[in-house]
Amino acid sequence: MVIIAILFLGDASSKESVIRGRNKPKTKITKPKNMCTLEPSELNNIRCICTKEKFQGATSAECWIFGPVTREHFIWGLIVKTQPYLSDLNIVASNQGYLKLIPEDFVQNMSLLRNLTVSFAVLEKLDKFAFGNSTSLEVLKLSKNQIKYLEPLAISNLPSLREISLENNRLQAVKAYAFMNLPKLTYVRLNNNNITRIDDKAFSSMSHVLEMDLSENYVCDISNLTFFGLSKLKVIDLSFNRITSLASSVFFGTAGI
């Protein structure tokens, strides 16, 4: 009888545990309402820190990515919806491969965004109008993103852009028409890439550029048309390339060289 009673109690306890488990309320996962309160969770793999946590009040933010983010990821719409007044945005991928693109319509929809920094992504190729013809963007920093190719018109139609940094990528060439319609562009950094070729007139639309850094590449040949159009250029760094000679007319038409 004692043994039977123990077995019976054990069975009753098991049934009671099952019933409790069935009736236990499920944890409800809610979507984040503000990009500035994003923390890594079951739902997302991003953490964002803002200068202010006030809804729609931040002007500067930094977002860290801890998992794959696609074009359809909710983060792009959340930023536009909840923090439309951002002027400075820094996006950092904690592991290369988590971020492979920046949607062009995202940049276009951020109408007050002036400074955009993206690092440690795997962008590889920048397509035509990669930054959505943004009228507000002034500084674009894209270092350490494994960028290999710039398609024609990749960096174009950005009327407010003053500075672009593409250093520490894997660019192989600077093709004609990759940079177009950049009337205020002043500083260009293309150093520490794998550039072996620069097309003639590749910089022809950069008439306001004052400084250009092409150091630490593999450029061998420079023609009389390589720097065509750089009419205001004052400083250019070509150190640590493979240039064997320069014709005296290479910099003809530039301002201070």
C-alpha cells in the first residue's frame, strides 16, 4: 500500500505540472517602438544608442549590428519612422557579413541626414545611385566595408556632399562616371585599396575637390587625362603606389600642383 500510494502521488504531481504548463501565460514579444531603445533580443539583433531617447527627438545615433540585416529588415523603416530628425548616423557591423547593403530609399527618406558612417560591412559593390540622390548628405564615410566595385553613377546626384571616404576597402579600379554631379565635393579619400587602374577623366565631375588621397594602392600608369577636371585640386597623395614616371603635363589645369 505504501508503494502504491507513492506512485499515485507522483503521478498526480506530474499531471498537475502538465496542467500548470498548459495554463502558463506565453511571453508576448512586441516589436520595438523606437530605434533609440533597441536592445538585442529574440526579435532583433541590433542595438542603437541615441543622443536623446525622446521619441522623434534624436539628432545623432549609433547602431551596432549583431546578426544578419537584409533589405527587408524592420530597422530601416523604424529609423525613418521614429527618428526622422537624425543628422548623424553611425552603423557598425560587429561581424563582417551581417550587413551587405544600405537600401537607397532609406538614405533618400532621411531628409535631414548629413553625416553617414558605415563600417565593417560587406558591401562589395555600390550600384547606380547607391545613396538615393540624397539632397542633405554632406559627409559619407565607408571605410572597412570590403567594397570592390563602383558601378557607373554609384556616387552621384548628391548636391550637398562635401567629403567622401572609401579608404581601407578592396577597390580595384576607379571607373569613369562612377562619381557624377557632386558640385560641393571637396575631400576624397581612396587610400589603402587595391586600385590598379584609373580611367581617363574618372574625376572629371570633381571640379571643386581640393584634396585627394590615393596613397597605398597599386597604380602604375597615369595619363595626361587621369586627373582631368580637377581644376581646384591643391593636394594629392600618391605615395606607396607603383608609379614609375610622371609626365610634366599630368597635373596641367589643376590649381596648386
